[in-house]
Amino acid sequence: MSKGKKRGYTHIQTFKIEILEMIESGKTQREIAEHFGFKSIYVVKELLKRERKRTERPYRISKKVRQITWLYLKKN
């Protein structure tokens, strides 16, 4: 990306694999943001936060299902 113009809106998911590889190789979030020409490091930061959340908790259980499960377990 050229140094003069920063990116506006971008589908960050298209760069996800490359960003994760850059993090693994030791690049900082600031270096990655500058490499792709993002206006802020928060673009990279939020992507990494979403990826961590996805890997820590790959599925979400609704509140209603948790309540029903808790009531069922409480009865037994």
C-alpha cells in the first residue's frame, strides 16, 4: 500500500490469514496497520480480539438453553 493514502473501509477478513501470520512472525499491531495502510491500529486489535473470542468459545449457548439446562440439572 502506498504511504500517502490510508485505506477507508476494508473487508478485514480478507487479510485475516496474512495478519495472523505476521503476528506469529513477531510484527506489532502498529507495523501491521502501517503495512496494510489502515487508519488505526484498532482495526488489527479488534480483529485479533474477535479471533481470540472465537477460539476460546467456538459456540454460543443462548440464555434460555442455559436456564433450561440448569433447571433440569437442579431437579436431578
